Amino acid sequence: MTTPTSPPSPPSEVAALAARHQLGLLEGAFAPKRLGIPMFVIYLNVLVTFSAFFLVPGLLYFWWLRRFPNFSRKQAAKRLYLFEHGLIVQPRLGEGMTAFRWDSVKLRQDITQLFVDGAPTPIKYVYSVTATGFGGAEITEFYEKPEIWGPWMQDAVLRAQGQTALDTIQEGGAVDFGALSLSRAGMAATGKGRLPWSEIQEILVRGGNVHVMRSGASAPWSTVPVSGIANLHLLLAIAGNLCRR
């Protein structure tokens, strides 16, 4: 997994929040993604035109532009901080910071890309983080390099919760992942019942869905959207371990 090197020291208020939640060492920090020069010039020209001929629309357009870090120092100063034991995120809209620990979060991802007349549009990344007692946060491509911090967060959850989840299952309990749950008896899917581990051929992640393939069947036993799975990498690792056994 690729990670930034030598992340800068966080501001004092971020360090204090991290210490309060015992998040450990800072491992990476991601700034908001800035507009490229062509788009920045286009937006700036539109702003100048509106301001020169249409005062009220110009003011409204400037207010809309302030969601981009190119046009707002406050937005440009926001960060997504990834620590050894958790994360701190500042929302795209609004103020404040929210801290989460890897050992208690439920992380859902929704990565989509549309095609218009055969041409791909920019990829949309939405990661929803929730934890009992700490509320939730939505982290998007507002922050640069989502192809790095997204898998990083999933793997951090796997490391923090993997052994506990496996122990729970081995002791006869079940672990809920949203649309799917795992137990010693097998995998259960909403509306499908339970499939024993001995009958699971493989689990595929393809086209934004998780497909559970039953041995000897050509069609998936269950297909659920990736966005309906909490802690995807943890699910895949635990299920793979139990299938092999």
C-alpha cells in the first residue's frame, strides 16, 4: 500500500483531539483536491463576467465557488488525517472535526463512474464512517488521492478488528457486515438465508457488487452492492479464511 512519507505535524487542536482518543502516531495527511488550471480559469472568467454585469448572480456564484479550496483559504486548510489507531476528518461543508478509532468503526464505500456518450466522467468516491457514540462522517474525493486513502482506511480497519471478529466467530458468535453476516455455520445474506462454508466456491467483487458464488452453480447465490457492506476488506479476509478451513 502506498503511503505519503513524513507527514507534517498536525495543528495543536488536531494533536489534542488525537491524544484524547489515543489515535497514536500520524501516518498520513491529505489536503483538499484543488481545481486544475483550465477549470480554475473557466470558473474565474465566469465569476468576473457575472460580477461585472449581474451583481446578485455574481455574489451567489462566488458563494458557490467558496466550496473549492482554490477560492477559500478555510477550505484549503482542511485535512483528512490518518493515524495509527484512527482518523480525524474535517467535513467538506461546515466546521469542526470528527475523530474515529479503527477498532470501532463501520466503514462503507461507494465508488461510481458514469459514462456519457461513451466517455467516462470523473470517478466519485464516497466513504461513510460511523461509530456508536461518535456519530458519522462522509469522506469524498474532496480530499486528494482517494485511491490511496480509501484502501488505506479499509486495511486499517482489517488490522484493528480482524482478530476480534475471527475470535467471535470461532467462539460461536456472528459478525454483522450489513447485507451479509458471518458465523461458524456459514455466510448469511438478507433474504437468502445461510450458505455453509463448504458450499461457497468464491466471493467476487466486480462491477460495484459483491457476488457470492455457490459451488456447482453458474449464477451467484447472492449479489449485494459494495455500498451495502460495512468493512469490506474485513469481510473478504474473514470469509476467505473460513472458506479455506
